Amino acid sequence: MSEQGRAPLPHAFHPPVHEFALASADLAPGADLGDAQVKSGGDVSPHLRWEGFPEGTKSFAVTCFDPDAPTGSGFWHWVLFDIPASVTELPAGAGSGKFGGLPPGAVHARNDYGSKDFGGAAPPAGERHRYVFTVYAVDQETLGPDADASPAAVGFNLRFHTLGRAQLVGEYEAPAAG
């Protein structure tokens, strides 16, 4: 556990890689997620834009992970990979609904809800969780797994093919019950 009594962020134990910039029109670093990014608010993936990734990047992957989920292994809300290297921005909703703005060739693996899209925040009532949005710069055009892969299998492949990483952490607290 970290000094705040929370689980470490997902890349705490990975080798260091090039860090680049990630920004969002829908989320500021450390700020609360918007209603649209909450399970009860529509499961709309946020806008993401990145720059400064390393030379040699051949594709990107995007994930959203909740390290504070009461599972012992966190909770994967979004797993998207094989985004072409020419794409440096995803509009809000690219990972949800009708997938507007999702680039051709990008692959959604199943999240921990069991669906192949972005699943919004839904912590237990009264708990504040962190949601780590990460963009990975990948050294190959296709990562290898297919859409039926688990988040762990995708993460395993990312561990060995990541040239760089950018992350943006938002938070959300579900209202206390009663």
C-alpha cells in the first residue's frame, strides 16, 4: 500500500520508459471524473490527446484501471490497442456507444465488466477511487492479442512492447448509501 493507504498505481513495478504528455478536455489531473464517465451516467469514454511520444512508435494502446477496487487485483475499465501511430487523439465516446471517432483497426479487449468498450466508474458507495487512464507507445503495429484477450494478457504484451507511457489520473466517489 502507498503512504496514503492506497494501492500503488499500475506502473509502479514496471521498468521505466519514456514519459510523454496526455491531456483531456473532459478530465484534469487529479480532478473528479465527469458524470459521463460514471457507470450510471452513460459510460462515455473521455476525450484524450497525447504528444511527445518516442521515435519508433508504431501504434498506441489506451487503458483505464482502478487500482482501488476491492478485488485484490484492481479493475480494468477500458482496454484498447492497435491504434495506428498516426492517431494522437480520441474524441469523447470513441470507446463507447457507437464508437464515434474510433480509428479503423483499433481493437477493444474485454474489460472487467465483460464488455468490449469503456465501462464507467462504479466504486462501492462512500468509497473514493482513482481511475488511471494510460496511453502506451508501442513498438509494433499490432500488439498480438485479439479482442477476446483478458486485460492481463494485453498488459503482459504491453509490458514487453512499450516504448513510452503517459497517464492521467482522475477520481470518483460514489455517494454514501442512505
